[in-house]
Amino acid sequence: MTKHNHDIGHIRLLTHPNSNGRRPREIRWGASRPDERGPLIATLTDVNERNVIGAHGGSYGVYRALAVAAGALDPRHQPDLTDTRPPRTVGPHASWHDADRIVSLDPYGHLVSDAFSDELAAGLNIQPTIAVTTAHIELPEIKQAIAEGRLVPDGSVLRGTGDVVVTKAAIEPAWHLPGVAKRFGIKERDLRRTLFEQTAGMYPELVTRGDLEVFLPPIGGQTVYLFGDVDRIAEPSVPLTARVHDECNGSDVFGSDICTCRPYLTHAIEECVRSAQEGGTGLIAYFRKEGRALGEVTKFLVYNARKRQAGGDRADAYFARTECVAGVQDVRFQELMPDVLHWLGIRRIDRFVSMSNVKYDAIVASGIEIGERVKIPDDLVPADARVEIEAKIASGYYTEGSIPPSTGLAQIKGRGLEE
């Protein structure tokens, strides 16, 4: 392993403006042009130029730090962005220039090579927060759909081998703190202080640097999968099928049958393929929000509690079990979710493959029209997932059938496992 001389010397705290009086480059969030908006500069290579709080890489930033500490990575390394430009055009869209429309990602994050070429030429370390590429995805469920005649390969969207041609984008979060606070209807100073306190003071600039308005939080981002002609995905006249999916590693990857996550995801992919083949487009937005953003440890604890409670796993206690363990039922906060749709310039979703009333309400409230809502077919719901689906329908999820009674959801709040 190569060792690097870090030349640490004294530690430079960034909790106060530079002593030389230099102000960081201004970020005018929502400006009409990238040169007016300004780049996001987060690296210590440009310590005197930093104009955001946090570090690149989201939750992976700590691994980068470990690599530097172990001597595997030169802390002064600057990415060579030659030939990394997106193979497909995404934007710009009018929504990029509305400071209230997008607050949780940098709409220019995939265009830094072109949008900030002068700054890069001057030696500033400006790193992308979005990367766009093309790929093929291969799923056994798609091959099964072909075998059963529901899908027919066309050689363009769906190949004879069963793999699907997609454009995909990886997106790291970039929060405009004034915009996030406004989105949640809270004061920016309260948001900053709470973020500071609940991360054990990890980012003191949140409370000491009011002049820095952008925060790169240490959380997971999202991946977007686009089906069909990407250039037409923002056209309201072109039918769009879409699903917004929150990560469920146990089901999505390993096929756990306690929930409907993978069946619903693969069903949505099938619907997106069909839409693209019929001249429309498709979209899967996959968010890293494991266990309703409470994490997998909490999720597995809840699984145990649900199975061991009096009467076994029950729909009427489904959400309450989570609240008993975590203190809250869900922290995914879909208020920020529509930002990725606005990054793509979407104004209408013709077929929304989701039963979630929370996701639906957030998207519609953001100004995007939704036509048909598509529920998961009954024959795709695993036997052990019936509790989940019944509980969600009772809580307000979309259904075309009868709504089961919602009983006991609030009665056992705060009573632990005793009932």
C-alpha cells in the first residue's frame, strides 16, 4: 500500500470565515445559468474556496477518509473527468431555475465539466454529484414475462436475451438548507441546529457558518433508471410510467417474502418496458432509504417484535410495532422525493406504479400531474406480506378493492411489546 505524506501540520478549522477576509464563492441557488449559480466546492484541496458544508460521496465519504488515513489515497487527488460526460442529455429544464422546486440535489451535478470549465481550468477541485451512463439490466422476472408472453423482445428496449436497455443516473444529495427548511415549514436556524445536534456535532459549520447555505449530508442518494427515449421523458404528450421505490435490501436483492418490495419493483420495471415499447417512456427512481430510512438494524428488530407479539404478526399492529422500537413509524419524508422528477423536467406521470398515498400526495403537491395509479397485482403479493399490504391499505394506501378496518394502530403507542 502506497503511503502518502499528508503534511497535516496544524488543523484548519472551517467553523468561522477565513481570517484573510476572503468570502467563499457565492452560490445563487435557482439562478438561470450555471455561471450565475456557481459551483459547489467541498474538497479540502481548495480549503480557501470551500463554499459548502460536508463532503462528497454521501455516506461513502468516511471510506474516503479511511483510505487517506491508511495511505491508500492521496488527499490532494483531483478526479480526471476526461470522457466522463453523460452519454444522454438531461436538461436543462425550467425547474432547475426555481429555487423552491429543487432543494435536495444539484441539477448541474452531472454537467460540471462543461458548466464550470473555467473554474476547473483554474485548478479548482469541482466534483460531480451526478453521473449518467447507459447500461443493460437483467432480471429473471423479465425473462419469465417473456416466457409467459406478457413481454415480447423488440431488439431495442428489450433484447432477445431478456436484458433491458436503460439509461441510469446516480445522484448524491446536495441540500440547499433554506429551501429544505421552507419545504418542511420550519425555520432554517432550527433545521441547522437539529442537524448539528443529532449528528453529535459532526458538522459545526451548520451552526457557525450561516453564509454557507449548501450541505452535502452523509446519507445515501438515489439511482434513476430511464426506459425509452430519454430526450422525450419530460414531454407531457409522451406517456410516462413511473415508480418511486425506497430501498429494501432484504427483498430487492435477496428475495425476502415478508414484504412486497421486490415483486412491486420488478412489476414496475415490466410496466416501464411495456410503456417504452409502445412509444412512451419509463422511470424507476430508487432511493437509499432502507427500512423506511430507519435502517436495517431497526427493521430486523421490528421483524422480531411483530412475530413475537401476542397474536402473532397482525395488520392492526404493523405500524405500531415500528413506532414501539424506533419512536416513529417512518422517516423517509417524501417531501424531498419529487426533486428528482423535477430534475428530469417531468410534469405528468400517466401511470404511477405505487399504492403509497404519501408518495402520491408529495408528487401532486409539487405540481406534477398523475393519471392512473397502478396497484400491485394480488398474485404477486407473497403470503407473508399480506400483513404488510393490509396494514398499508388500512392506513390510506390506494386500492381498488375494499378497505380493511384499521383497529388498534393508535391504542398501543408507547406500550412496548405489551398489549
